[in-house]
Amino acid sequence: MAGLSPHLTPPAHPLLAVLLPFAGGYFVSYLFRTVNAVIAPDLVAEFALRPWELGLLTSAYFATFALFQIPLGLLLDRYGPRRVNASLLLIAAAGAALFALSGGFLGLVLGRALIGLGVSACLMSSIKAFVLWFPLKRLPALTGAIMFSGGLGALSATAPVEAALALTSWRGVFLSLSALVLLASAMVFLVVPEGEAASRRESVAEQLRGLAGIYRSRRFWQVSSVAMITQSTFMSIQGLWAGPWMRDVAALDRGGVAERLLFLAFSTMIGALLFGNAASWLAGRGVAPAQVFKVGLAVAMMAQVAIIVGPGPWSAAAWFCYGLFIASGTLAYSVLSQHFPAHLAGRANTAHNLLVFVCAFASQWAIGAIINLWPVAAGHYHPEGYRVAFGLFLALQLLAWVWFVLDEARVGRLGAAREA
């Protein structure tokens, strides 16, 4: 599909009617994803959480998010992004309220799990809506705009949340977030145009066959593997472990941690806009988004090396570069959407998202488990634990990136041979 679906009449103001409501949903999704990096000291103090418990609690978001991706893809392709996203956001609101009112570890985990389930459609529904309502050549830039809104959510989960904690408790913060999610749900349901009826309707068997075809695609695995490990590692670090690292390794106080996390969120936000628009611009000049994707991830890995080496005068710049260039990994959604037909767009991206969030769940918990191998002193974790954990996941990223580069070269050689 080269442009807008011929079955749909575009709204008069598609950016206002489609982009902004979904951007609001993704804003709160990312806020929830990263807020535990700031409130972690409060949770550890109140519930005496050990590193692996803190990792498990925070990664519960990723677990339910991931488990729902396959049914989510089927629902998006059958019922459309508007109704699916608006309905699920109500579950997120209930999860935030439960988290705020919980009196123990299990209640916190359940609340966090419901939040993950409730926001699981925010990005995927956005991309599905863009495929329906906009020309495909605009997809990288639109995805970048959505990622920018997620960056705003991550930014809001740093210094603003820290400031809010001076006025209320972490429980008050989560009750406020519950109300904010209800507002986001209403925006999606009331503002986004009704285009679902025009979507191609398939039987469940046909939908499952389409999904199986996606997982059999070599191109899917070529793109998804490297994006999966790089994105999930960043999500695990930004969403939780960056804050404790800055406290325990860089020796920043609570205000300094919040400021540095804000800096990281800002760089990610700028990177989303930069890489989304750059990929759209370069595509018009013959440079495939996959090439931008490859180079950006290489720089992001180099930034991680500087972080792992240890704190120093370069630390702030290394974290900024990490956030800026890791945003290139989100181009995977555009690459996959352009490779598969429009009626498979929801399933293709949720198939990839399933892998990303399963890996994020595992990595966020695993980082905590590795850190837990070193002694804990007065609530602070050992710097060596961070180095080993971050280094291990960097090695996995490098292996996946090398496989991607080698396979791209193989595809290029085959294409040249066919032309000859």
C-alpha cells in the first residue's frame, strides 16, 4: 500500500484527530514505564525490597504487556485501533489505582501487571492508525512523533515526579496517574474517527495463518532480533536501573538522579524526532530506513561502553548519546510496516513487540538478579554488579547487531547477483 487506504475518507484534520489522541495514550504509557526509577527508593524503604524483588515488581509491567501482544494484534486488525486502545486504557487506570492502594508486595505486582496490560496497545494502535489514515512514506516521521510523546512521558516521570513527591506520596502520584489515564482513554474514544468498519475482516483462522506467515518471514527475524535486544535493554535500564546506577555508581543525590533521568528522557525524545524525520527524508533519497537503524544502534552501543567503564566527566554525555541514538531502534516498526501489507500491520508489529517486551521483562529482572550477587550495604547496591549486568547485555546486543549486519550484506549480494 503506497498511500491512504482507499476504503477510508480522511478526517479534515488527521494530525489533530488521529495523532494527538494516540500520542496522549503513549505519553501515559511511557510515564508508567519509567516512573519506578524515581520512586524506587520509596518502595524499597516502605516494603524492604531486595534487588530481585524490585526488578520483578517493575518488570511485571513488561510481562503482561508482552503476553497480550499476540491477541492484541488480532484485535487491532479485526476491530481497529480506536476501540481497542480506549478499552484497554481503562484497565490501566484500574491498575494504577490498585498500585496506589496496595499494602504489600503482591498487590504492587498485580497493580503493575494491570498497568502493563492496559497500556499494551498504545504504540501498536498508533502505528495501525497511521497505516490506515496516512501515506506509508510518512510512517517513520509519524512514529517518531509518537516516540517523542513517549519521551515527554519519560521526562515527566523524572524531575516533575520528584517535585510531586514533595507535595504528596508515591501513592498520591499513582492516584493522579489513574485519573490521567481515564482522560487519555476518553480522548481516544471520543476524538479518533471511526474507521474500523472499513478494515478488512478475516476469520480467526485466517488471522492466525497471517500471523504464522509473519513468524516464518526471514526479514521479520532479521529486523526484530537486533531491535528486540537493544530496545529491551534500554527499556530495562531507563525504566528502573538507570536511577539506582546514578545513585550507587555515580554517587548522585536524589535530586541529581532525577535531573540526570530527565536529561536521559530528553535525549530519547529528541532522538525519536530526529531519527523518524531523518529516515523519512533519507528514504526519498534512496537510503533505506534499515541503514539508519543499523548506524544509530552502533553509536548507542558505543555510548554504553562509556557508561560501563564507570563514572567520569564523560558520564553525562554518554547517557545523553545512549538515549539519543537508541531511538533509532524504533525504526524497526516502520521497516516491518512497510514490508508487510496493511491488513497485517497490527500483527507484524505486535509480533515484534511481543519479543521486545518478553526480553524487557527478562532483562529487567535478570539485571536485578545479577546485581543481587554482590552485597547490599545500607540500601545501596555494589557498583561491580551494575558493570557485569550492563556488560552482559551489551555483549548480547553486539552479537545481534553483527548478525543483522552480516545478513544485510548477504541480502545485498543476492540482490546484486539478480540484477546482474
